[in-house]
Amino acid sequence: MEIKKPTTIDEQVELLKSRGLIFSNEEEPELREWLININYYRLSGYWWIYECKAPDCSPREHKFQDETTWKQVKHTYIFDQKFRRLISIAIEKVEVSIKARWSQYLAEKCSCSHPHEQKSLFQKDFHDDYTYKKLVSSYNKSTELYSCHYKKKYPELKTPPIWVCALLLTLGEMLNWLKSLNKPLERNNILRPYGFDESVLISFLTHLTWVRNTCAHNGRLWNRKTNKLFTAPTADSEIKDLLIFNTTVNNRLDSKIYNTLLMLHVMLHSIDKKFLFLSEVKDLIKQNTYINPTHMGFPENWEELKLWKTLPLTKSQKHRKNIEDTRKKKRKHKRKNISA
């Protein structure tokens, strides 16, 4: 069944123009290149917020708000690219750290190289389910030097030492290993250094797998609603009272990315204090005048909140500040010479 007739790039350009998107003759070749290399429907996720019926565009009429320009759409897309890269770096740090803590804790606790093979540590039948079998399969298929070393030297092993297992697991698989530990106490011993109870972090890591997959597959993130919410921390936390909740459902967090940023901020503080994650997020927003942070779940007064006001400057911010200070000194010196 034919749903819609395909359109040419020329037709797509004319369609956007007829719907009110503003672009100059000089900008039209660039718009065409983006439509060719990015795809009309991928870009449409970035211009729907500029449509007349936004944010509730159903049924969608496609007409743009007055004065909506191609430049707005383009820079919204570019912002999301940079935003996803920053989020990806943050999640990578969390993922690597949790794998390292998991493997180190269990190795020390059991004083052996293969604590993950000890069935008493895990839920019943865990070693017969998909997660364990996936580790065995990943190890057998791996061509990494560390895997080849152990397979050659210890061919009788079904799985490598736990510190090698940590390198083979995905974030989702690591999460399953954590959830399969028999005792919440063990999970707390591994996860508590990140600032939250194990039940909260298991929920948040499940949420992060969705965010990570969205980033990995170039999905739109900046104004997206997440379909995997996490449990809000109830214990003392520097961000407990800063989290944004759903206005219609009691005790349910808002589904935009703002809450994710706050949780990552706390976790990263115990992993890499030199990675100024929230400062980088703030800088990215301030450098793009077309981005409205409320579309990402930010409160209207976010810049006035103590957390955001007291953030240290990034290297880029320091560099720009030095340039601006130098310019001010030159202007002041010039005015002084003129008045003299």
C-alpha cells in the first residue's frame, strides 16, 4: 500500500517555503545539502517546536510560527549533536566506573578471579539465563588481545577473570549482573559511593541505557520525553529538592532530560571532579541563542538556582572571559588617552 508519494529535494524546499520557513537565496543551497545528507524527517523533529501548534502538534498542520528561520532549525540541530556528545562522555565515565567497582569489589570480597561464577552470590538459576550465556558467547567471539590471551593460556575457562568480564559487558548487561546479586547490601556496597541508594541507582542506570542508546543511534535528545523514568532519591542529596516532578502524577518525575543531568552531576562528582559536566551543559546552552532550556525540562529560573550560579568556569568560558577582559582594558585605555 502506498502511504505517501515520495518528494524530490526541490519539492521539499518549496514545501518548507510554502509552510512559512524563512531562508534567503544564499541559504537555499545549504538547506538543500542538509535535506540530502540528513533527511527531511530527521530534521522535522527539530522544527516542530517552531510550528504554530507546538508543543502539542497533533493533528499536525506543519505551518511555521511567524519569523521562523532556517538558521533557527539548523542551530537547534547542531546544539543537539553537541549535547548528545557531552551526554555520551558523561555516561561513558559512569559505565566504565561502575564496571570497575563491580569487578574490584567482588574480586576482593571472594579473593578469587572468578567470583561471577559463584552461584551463591546470585539469584537462583541466574547462570542458566541469557545474561550469563551472553557473557560466555561474547568471550568466545571476542578477538581482543586480552580475550585471546586467556583463551590461549586457559582454554578450559568458560569465562575470563572478572576484571576482563568488565571489559566485555555492555551497560545493559552490567545492569543485569548488578540486579542479579542476591543481596541488596552487595549492590549498596558497590553503588553507594555514587551518592544514592542502590534501588535508586538501579532505576537510574536502566534509564541511562535508554539515553545512551538514543545518543548512540543519533536520536533527538534535547526536547525529547524519555520513556524510561527513574525513581527519585528520597534520602539526603544535593539535588533531591532540585528535581522536577510531573505536574499531574504524584511522586513521578518529569520525563525531560533535566533530571538526568542532575543525577549525572552527582555521580560524576565521585568519578571525575575535573570533568565540569554541568558547567559544560550551561556553556553549551549559553552559546546557542536559539535554544530554550525549558524544552529540556529546565525550570524558568534555572540560572538563578544556587547549583547553576556557583558552577566553576570551563576552559572555554575562562578563555572567552580573558578575551573580553583584555578588550575592556583596551577600550578603557583608549578612552583615557582620548580624554587626555
